[in-house]
Amino acid sequence: MGKILQVLVSVLVLAQQQVAIPVFNQTADQPQNKNPQIKENYTLKFNARKPNALELKKKKTNFYSEVVLPIKLAQEAADRAEADRAEAERKSAEENQRVALASANNQVQIRTAAVSSGASDDAFTNLRMCEAGGVYNRNSGNGYYGAYQYDIGTWAGYGGYPRADLAPPAVQDAKARETQAARGWNPWPACARKLGLL
């Protein structure tokens, strides 16, 4: 009898209040949501003052958190992956360029060592002074470049540099020694005559 009385008191207390209980809808015949963040929410309301004491209402969805936010997070992850891929490609290109330049400089050093010329360093110093005033980055504006005044065709991209004036001094000196070893002083006729090399 005490238990029945306790239940009746509880019902009377509830009858004076409105009670809302969250209920999640998951039936066996409905497919599960693929996104675990999106749930169908229902609220069961009990109000003894109304003729229909029980009321089941579907809770409104939050469009931002349930639709926009997952799309935004997926886009940010895709953007990060793309930025990482682009950075990896940039680093790879820089490394390839560094290796190519090192290889070209290595070839220049090998060529310099291989060129055995009877010409002295003084002869090349005097030739540089006569041709371009000893200025390695000289661009005369007449189609000749560098300390030894090479034209584009004769320079031929030596050491990986498009023009002689863009190459460092060691590369220009190596090309001059190689040219002199192959063709003598003929590529510099005016200065070679002036210096008594021809």
C-alpha cells in the first residue's frame, strides 16, 4: 500500500510540472546516419494540464553545426593537404635545381682541371683587362658579355649560365682557358694582337 501511495504522490507532483525528456530515434528499419555528429532528436513532454498529456516533438536541427561545420572542416583538411603537397613539390624543385647547379659547377671544375694550356695566368689577366677592363659582369650592349666578351653563340650556355656576364669569375676563366686550348688566341683577335699573343 505504501508503494501505491508513493506512486500516486509522484504522479501528482508531476501533474503540477511540465517534464521534458530527450529521446533519440534509432529504429531497426531506419539506416544509421553516416555522420555520427548528426542525430535525430526528439523531446517527450509530459504536461498533466493539457488534454494530451504526452507530446513528442522533433527538436529543430542546428544547420551550422550539423551541415556547414562538417563541410567547412572537410574543406580545411583538403586545403591543408593541398598546401602540404605544393610545399613538397616546391622543395623537390629547389633540390633538383640545387643538384643541377652543383653538377654544372662540378663539370666546370673538371673541365678547368682537364684544360692544359701553356698560357700563363698573366696572359688571361691581361686579356680580361683589354677585353672588358677586368669586369666579369660587363654587358657591353654590343652582343658581347663578361670579362672575355663572349657572344651568346660562342658561350653556348657554358656551366649552365645563359650569358657569360651572369656566370661567376671561375666559370668565365674556365671557359676562356678551354676556348684558348681549343682555338688558340684567335677568338680575341684585336686584344691578342695588342698583347703580342698572336
